[in-house]
Amino acid sequence: MSDRVLVAAINWNGRDFITGMIDSLLPQIKEAGARLLIFDNGSSDGSAEYVERFFPSVRVLRLPENKGFCGGNNIGIQQSRGEYIALINNDTEADPDWLLESVKALESHPEAGFTASRIRLLDIRRLLDTAGDLFYNTGYPGKRGWLQPDGPEYDQNAWVFGACAGAAVYRRSMLNRIGLFDEDYFNYVEDIDLSFRAQISGYRCLYVASAIVYHKVSATIGVDNSRKQYWSHRNHWYALLKNLPAPLMRRYLGRIILAELFVLGSAIRQGRLQTFLRARLDVCLSLGKIFRKRKNVQRLRKVSNEYIHSLISDDWFTHRKDEKKRENTYLKILQSSTH
């Protein structure tokens, strides 16, 4: 496949919402010189057959089993020789100019290796899902603008730590250098890991305010799911240990330990101690592999510790309480809408 832009979408049992994603993208594909490719992760709901029947211009590649977000997208990226790789979730709807605005931003900013989209909630469109990813000095990832009303403060392009891979565009040249998604993550935090590796290697991430996507949050796996909790608990440690330079690890150690105790207390109160402990045990069992990968990451490093420090947020404790309140309010709205 030699198209200049590949748009790749992972699908797993997305029959109920994939139509919105395809309908929103098809008008953009031809204009951008792109092709839409859907990778079906072993779906059992007939969604692959549905796309093949009603959208014959869309190529569907069926994978024999669920390879997760990482494995599926890696196969997608490897299917193209194009200059740009656009990734988008199957539970999204893209604004008519999303793809062109993202590619145009990369063309205008050669120092940018990838772009973050302005992602709003599909069901409550006045609220943001993310306006770029964050990484805190507690070791936890975050989302800029998570569940906050969209407004003028997000109207300008900005340099950010990273991009949610549910709607992002990457330069192939960057991916060729830093590598694809780490398949040990399977789902969740894999985009934070890729963003971290990109920044360490000297590639910047540009939030593009005009590249708008609407996302049905956790439509595939569910909003409050034990597997999601496990992956999140485990994978943020993967990203921290694999990528954070040793001087910054020492600098942040007190906050990392304090956050761990804080989250441990939350896990006990919420009856999720087993998930918390299983995730940490798996991290311990994987330390050899993590540190082997860490050597490769640090070998590609082109930036200073202070530059990396400037990218990392220090207000996790301040924001966590407010974010939890917004999340609880959002969950109540979702629950009430299903009754």
C-alpha cells in the first residue's frame, strides 16, 4: 500500500458504533490522498462482515485473534509505506476536517513528530475527553482537559507531552526510528509509552485545536472494567520504569511513593486490592524485560533531563480529586441515560 496517508482503525465487536466512524471519515479520505483500513481483532459480533457488505471501499483485514490495541495497530502501521499514519478508534466520529488539519499541522511544523487531537465526548459534546496527554511526576498518566467544558483555552495549538492514540497522526519516519507500540502493554498507556519514547528521541507532539474528534468513552471495553483497571495499574509502571531517566526518577521518588500509597488506599476502599496487587506483581516479574527495553530507549535519547522535566506535570494530587468528581458525575449521567 503506497498511499501517502494511511488511516487505520482497530475494531473489536464494534458493530453498534462503527458506522459513525466510517461515515465521518470516508469524505475525508479521497481529499487527503488516504486509504481507510480496518483491522478486525477477532470480532464475534459480525462487525467485519457488516463493514465488508455495506462499505465495499473500506479494506478489512481480519486478525485470527484479539491482539489488543497495540498488536492490531502495529499490523496496521506495517501495512503502509505512506508518509503519515493516522490512528482512530472505532467508537469515534471525526470532524470533516480532522485528517486534513492534522496532516497540515505536521507539514507546517517539521519539528513535530506527531499530533494530538481535540477529542470531545460523543454523548456530551460540550465536554472534553482530552486535548493532549499528560504525564505526572507521580508516574501516572493524565488527560489535558479531562471531562472539562471545552472552551477558548483549548482554541490554540500547543506543544504537549503526548497524544491519545484513539485519534492521532504520526510521521512514519518517527515510528521507523523509535519503534511501534510496545505489545506487552496490550491495551492502555501504550500511547503514553510511545509519546515518552518520541520525546526522549527529540520528536515533539503538537496539539491541533482544529483537529476535532468525538469519542464514545470506553465503548469497547466498558467504563468501569476490572481488566481496564488491571492494565492501567500495571502499564503506568511499565511506562515509568522503561522511560523516565534515572536522575528524574530520584528527583520524583518521594511523590511516586506517596502516590502509590494513596492509590493503594483507594484500591482497598473500592474493593480492588487484588487487582492492584496482581498488577504490581506482574511488574516485578517483568523487570528484566522492562530494563532491557529501557536500555534501548535511553540509547536513542537526544534531549536533556531538564527538557524532559519541563514536559512532566507536577499537580497530580491537586487534580486527582477534581477529576474523580467529574468522572463520578459523568458515570451517573451515563447510568441514568441507560434506564
